[in-house]
Amino acid sequence: MPKRIPGLTRRWSQARQAHIWEIDKRIGGERIRRSTGTTELSEATQILALEIEQSRRRQIFGETTPRMFTEAVDRYLTDFQHKRSLDRDAQGLAVFMPYIGHLPLHNVHQGTLQPAVDARRRAGKTAGTINRDLAAVKRVLHLAARLWRDELGRPWLQSAPMIPTLPAPDRRMPYPLTWDEQRLLFGCLPPHLLVMALCSVHTGMRDQEVCGLQWSMEHRIDGHSVFIIPSSLSKTASDRIVVFNRVAQSVIDQQRQQSTVWVFPYRGHPIARMNNHGWRSARAEAAAAFESEIGSPCPWGFANVRVHDLRHTFGRRLRAAGVSEEDRRDLLGHRGQSVTTHYSAAEIHRMIEAADTVCDGQSRPMLRVVR
């Protein structure tokens, strides 16, 4: 079978993960260039013949030809390669391609999406996961209606349909740890996760920031370690500064012999996330230890404590210690107009002093909202 015939070319589609036949043909002065959405040459040939007929009708009667959803997906993945979450969007779009990839854009709506949604539910996917997948589809449809235009300046889609999201359970409340809960949990963690957890709870660093921390990011100011987290790791898509209090400093000082590149390697390599089997096993063991030691049922939040709750713990302890809101925002790396992008040595020392206020390990009363 030839890989190229007049007007048709095989091209790799990232969304479909297959070679798709693409039309590229000039008819009467009009260039037609779009994906057929099929891997079969016979189907592609029929679609090309239809395009030729529709092109002639457009030139004679001014009719328009609908764009296919797979064509819009390819355009999206090409135009938005700079998007940080593009890989996640591609995964979500791939879920729906077997159901709507062959359809024109105006036939993509709640009804045609529902079989894919039902299949995801049967597979045990949460409402949040399905909604993230749907968000990628809605993004493509909005771009087709509001941004992308054909050769005559007409939108690919007249209007984007309303696609409702699935009702999701209330978002989990943050669960800052007490010092006793921290002692129980950290006592169950394997050594490589323990040092990472200590660093997170004393700096407020996110999971991906701790896992991706490298020695090349370190700067020394009067004997103190200061790390500049690049935008590639920071959730805010901008560089941010992280200061280390005396506990976090002692942790990384013990790590210096582990690797010349990574601050927290495991068997010479970084781990993808702290929320792994080791974390979940330690969490279950700590929950059992809580009931045995305290003599009361383990709180649901502690039994399901997340890595991100270490960051909440740091923020809550800063507030309890009387650290100002401005300093808390700087230490946690929250984006905002009040956060400066450059710090003097005096400001760094003030931030370190503020971070040191959570090193005492003294228990304080805590009031939690229980749902």
C-alpha cells in the first residue's frame, strides 16, 4: 500500500497515537488541509471525494464544510505546546477520541460525550478525574468557536455547547498535624520519606518541589541555605525562594553525601512523588498506633493525611507563632502583589527567623472543622 496518494498523506496523531490520513489538496484555488480522522485508506479516500464535492459547492453556492473534532484536537496540541498541563490535556482528550474523534465539531455535545463518561464511571474513575477530562474537550470547543477561523474568516464552530460537569464531593478540608500526630506518622515513614517529610513540614514545600530539589538550586547566605525553586517545579509558574529553618537545615546537611545532583535521592534517583506506597503504608500504621496510644478512634483526616497537609501544617504553625501574613505568604510562596520577587539579605534573615518559630515542637490547642 503506498504511503502517499494525490491529496492524502499519513501523519502521526498524538491524540490518537496512530497514523492518520490527512488531506492536503488544492481545488480550484482553494487549499483543503485537514485530518480525515481515520487510519483506513478506503475511508480516507471517500472523505477526500466528499471534500472535493463540498469544495466545489462552497465555490459555487458559498456553503461551509464542518471541521472534525480530531482536526481541532490536533490544532490544539500543536498551538499550545507551551502549556504546562498539555500532557494532562492530551490524556483527557485521548479518553474521548474513540467516541467523538470521527464526529464534526457541531455534533460534539453532552449526548455524544455521555457514553465515554459512563465508561469512565464504570472503570471507577472519580468525578474529579472525569471533569478534568471534560475540561480539555470544552477548551477545544471554545477555541473552535471563538479563535480558530477558516480561509474566509468564519469560525470552525458557530457556538460551543454547554457541557455540564459531574457533581463532585466537597473538597477535603486541610488537616494540619499536631505535634503528637507528626511524631506518630513520621515514626512510621521509611528513612528516605522521613527526611523529605521533615523538609516539607519545616519549609512548606510542595510534593513536586521536594522531589525535584537539586543542589544546583542552593544559595548560601551567611551560612544559611536558600533554594531558588524554578518555575518548572513551582505551581505558580514562576521562580520562588525557599528558606530553611534550623531543622530543615540539619536535614539537608545530612543529605549532602547522598548525591551530587539530587537533594533527596532514592537509590541514586529522584522519586516521582512522596504519596506512594511507602507513604500510604506508614499512614495506615500511624492510624493504628494512634488508636492504640491515644485510646480513641483515629480522626478521619489523620487516617487519610495527604502529603500536602504537611504544607498546611507549616502554614498553620507559622500563624500560631504570630508570624505576619506578609511573611507567611513569602515563606509559602503564595502569588500576589504583596510578594516581592527580590529579597535583600535582611529580608532573608527575617524570613529565616520566622521559619525558626515552628521548630520548638510544643503542642498547642487546635480547633478543627469536622465534616
